[in-house]
Amino acid sequence: AALNDSFAACFLSQLDASFPSPEYDGPFSHLAQMAQARQYAEFATLLGADAFAAHSCRELRAAHALVLLREMGLDEFLAS
């Protein structure tokens, strides 16, 4: 809910945008949530079911999705 509310408040003009995915007709925030949940499931499969459930960090134990970030310099960002 927080992701959807934040998106709606910050990107009001994009609420009805028909992009970024032709496969999904809905808010970008929902598409982002689905991608984050899919990435979590892939990591859980690769690392094993207990990798998150038995982790010492309570935030990781409670996670249902992952946000993967990539650090880039300006030149790399502009080239991508």
C-alpha cells in the first residue's frame, strides 16, 4: 500500500500511463511490486527456502520482495 500511495502522490501524471509494459494494464507501482516479488522468489529459490526465513535480520525474515539497485556513474547511466 505504501508503494502505491507514494507513487500516486509523486507521479500523478503517470497514474494512467500505458507504459512501461504492454503485458500489464495497470499502475506502474503494481508492475514494480510484481517484479520485486518475482525477484524475491527467484533469490529464495537460488539460496534455499531458509535463506530468508531463518536469517538473523528481522527485516529480511519479514521480506516479501526485493529491490535490486545498481550503482552507476553519470556516463554509464547516460549510455544505458
